Amino acid sequence: MEQQKLSGKSKLSYALGAVGKDMVYMLSASYVLYYFQDLLGVEAWIMGVILLVARVFDAFNDPIMGVIVAKTKTRWGKFRPWLMIGTVTNAVILYLMFAAPPAMDARGLVAYAAVFYILWGVTYTMMDIPYWSMIPAFTQGGKERENLTTLARTSAGVGSAIITIVTMKLVPMLGRAFAGENAGAQTVEIVGFKYFAAIVGALFILFIALTCANIKEKSTAEMKTASVGQMFKALVQNDQAMTVTIAIVLINTAVYITSNLVIYFFKYDFGTTGWNDAYVLFNMFGGAIQVLSMMLFYPLLRKKFSSLQIFYICIGMAVAGYAVLLALAFTNMSNVFLLFIPGFFIFAANGMLTVITTVFLANTVDYGELKNHRRDESVIFSMQTFVVKLASGIAALAASICLSINHLQSGTEVSEADAAVDWSLGVSAAAKTGLRMTMTVIPIIGLIIAFFWFKKKFILTDKKVEEIAQQVKKLHE
């Protein structure tokens, strides 16, 4: 039976859920290392190991969750129960993760960070897999699927941008409100993060509740399930899904290395008394460009170019942006507006790549059904969840190694009195060079590898996708 087209209310509700879940994800991905390492004093390399080990754990947790979703049968469908359960538990864990008791000793903080970060990953998976698995389940494929995916990824970009823009503006405000105006700068940030996480978690629950209330499954067909072993075999057999997921790892690792280190770049390299204001301004610009790239740049380019062509264009833009950023970093820069030039290319490319890779992954579901004679949307999208988190773990480890080697941490290079004036005082030229190189050269290498990998392996052109969609439609008639 042919599925009905999605209503505007359904699309809006689905998009709103993406805003909430990516607000939560970006807060964790961009600030958990900074919170525990720079503010609470956990050694950088230990945090890097914790973040990476948590992602390896997800290698087993995420696919199992995909099978659980596929086997779920309730009056509310397969997806919505897990969306709500995962969201509520994840919001609570998010708050607790950013509410670590500062009085804990070093060992206690390490244990606290490890336990709550692993729990955060598990509970995020509980809602993220069913969220993305819904796309192939209630869309007809082709343009409808691409349009919904674009809307969802654009909305996710809005959620990420909101966190990028407001975090370091609201955290000090909340910290001063709850810790008092006379509290030290570090205490203000620690307290501020706790209350900011509570606000983000509450919004997350509200947005996903609206999604669950207004989204209904349109597909009533039974989804065949497989054992974990059979599922990994099916993923390996779907060469296009594996091609896309490896590209996602490479691209997101590049992005997350930068997002993890950019706050350190402004605090310890760009320096000056106004480093926080400059950081917020740069993030405001970047967040706006990222959203515009999804809402405006991508649709405009899509009218003239294929998705694959846009993918290559974006890789080129990002590499160029990182190269310019590296060049500017070695000048005596004092004006944040100069950083807008490379920032435009990097953020715009990242926004469009986020949409394109999700569309590519959704298209591999139909491809896999024709090739393997089974439809594994939950399995495929559980792999997306895993690889994005794996990328954040790899990036966090790379960032933590950079911080450890270059001894970048609050209070380690300069006295607190001097730091209140200029955090960059006392940071060696070698440390700044190491920070700059890690932020730019490693992402460039990853993006170039992604380009050649895709060039060699990817075959799902727009024409091929349409052909496959027609073949799948005939199978279902």
C-alpha cells in the first residue's frame, strides 16, 4: 500500500525533536572534556581515554539497541517508547554529568566522569537510534526522504548552533547568579555548567515529547530481526553503508577535533581579557553560517549539482578553510573578524556535509534491501549513531593528547591573578604551535582521506538511487 505524504505538523514535530537531541549532543561533545579537564583538573590524557573507551563500549551497545528497536511491539509502535524513555534518562544523566562535586579527589572525579559519560552514551543511543530509524519507516524514499532528512539535519544544526552560540554566554551568567558575584572565575563556570545542563535537559524532554505526540509510524510491515552476529555480517555486506559510515567517522573526527580545541585556542592562544567575548562572537557567526548552509546554501547548490558533487565541493571548502585558519594562526592576529574568513568555509561545509551524509546513509537502506533481501533501517542507523560517537571519542583523545603535551590547563601556566587578566600569559610558543597544528593539519588529513575513499567506493548517484527506489517499490507492491 502506498504511504500518504507527511503532514506539515508531522514534519515540524520531527524537526523539533532534532533540535533538542542535538542541543544535548553538542553540549556533551564540545564541553565535557573542557569541564572535567580544564575546570575540575582531571588530567587530559585520562579524559581522552575515558571518552574513547566509552565509544568502544558503544560498538556493542548501539547495534544491540538496533535489534531491540526492531523487536519492539507496543500500542505506540516500535520507536516512540524508546524515544521517550531514552530522552528522559539521558536528560537526567546529562545534568548529573555536569554536576560533579568539585570537592571530590582526583580518583573520585575520574570514576565519576567515566561512569556518567558511559551512561550518557548508553541513554543517548536509546533515543537516537529510533529517532533516525523512523525516516525510512514512514517515508516513500527519493525526494520525500531526502527532504525530511534535510529538514531534520537542518533542525539538528540549529540545535548544535544554539549550544555553540549561547553556552559560554549563559554559563558565566548562571554561575554568577547561583554562586554569587564574588565567586572565582573557575567556580562560576563549574556552577554555571550544572544549571545550564539542567535547562538543556528540560528542553530536550519537552521537544521529544512533542515529537512523540505528533509522529505516527506509517509502515505496518513486520521488520525481520537478526542476531548481533548476523547483523554485523549484513552491515559488512552492505558495502555502501560501510562506505558512508567510514566517511562519517573521518569527517566528524575532523570537526570534533576543532570543536574540542577551539575554546582552548581562544583562551590560551588568542588570549586577551576579552577571549570569552571573542569566542562567543566567533561561535555566533559559525552557528549562523552552519544553519544557513543547511537551509539556503545546500538547497541552492542542489538545484545545479548532484549530492555527490556537493559532497566533493564541501570537502574542498573545508580543506581550504583549515588551510587559511592555519596561516592566520601564525600571524599576530588580534581581530576575531579575520577568523570569520576560514570559519565561513569550515562551518558552511560542515553544515552541508551533515545533511548529505545522512541522506547517503538513508539511501543505503534501499540498496541493502535489494542486495541482502532484508530491510535493516534500525541496524543501519545504529551504525550512524555509533560512528558519530566514535568520531567524537577519537577527536577527544587527539585533543587530550594535544592538551597534555602542551600543558594547557587552568592554573598550570600562570597564576590565577594573572589568568584573570590574560589566560595566554605564560603559554609557550611551542605549545601554541602544537595547538594550532592539531586543530588544522589533522582535520585536513582526515578530510583528504575521506575524499579519496568516497571517490573510490561510493556508487549511489542520484540516478542510481532513483532506480533502486523504483525496484524496491515494485517489491512492496
